[in-house]
Amino acid sequence: MYHRILVPLDGSATAERGLREAMGLAAPHKSRLVVIHVVDDFSSLVELSSVASHERMKADPGQFGNALLETARMSASEVGLQAETSLVQPSSLSDIGNGGCKSTAAVHFLPSF
């Protein structure tokens, strides 16, 4: 049984599928979702299949991330799940490996490209 499941979101269809999968895994056990969005300056890392999301993200990355997180929180709530959300703004990608993003989640759903 998983108590917490980490789900990163970036606005892509792949990440949305990961969220749905995590919700399906969490529902029978009433696990808590830990949903994060990492704000960065590396727009080339965004899945380019979603050009509209890419353009929204470039306009205001923080607002874009907060909107993604709120939508995920509401989706989880609709099926009776709790979701913690976190907007992570590391100064560089190296911050993630140096404690900029810590998780105690049991399962991590990472979108694959």
C-alpha cells in the first residue's frame, strides 16, 4: 500500500495521463497525492506536443504552474483524494539534486518522453 504518491506536472498530455494513473492507484487505498510543478527557464524541456501549454508557460511560469496544481488538486478532490501541491522554483537544475526538491513519496510518476 502506498501512503503518498509523487506526481510531477508540466502541462503535457503525458503528465496528465500520469496524474490519472496515480489517482487510479491512490483511490483504493485513499493515498495522498503529492503534486509538484517545477518552474524553470529551460523551455526546451517542455513536451512540444502541447504548443498552447508551452506558450502559456512562457508568458508567466508561476501562474501557469499554480493553475496546473489547482486543477490537479480539484481533480483529486472530485474522486475523494487529498492532494498536496508544491510549486518548486529552483535557481538551477542542480538545486533539485541538492535538496531543492525533497519528497517522501512512496511512488514517483515521472512523465516519459
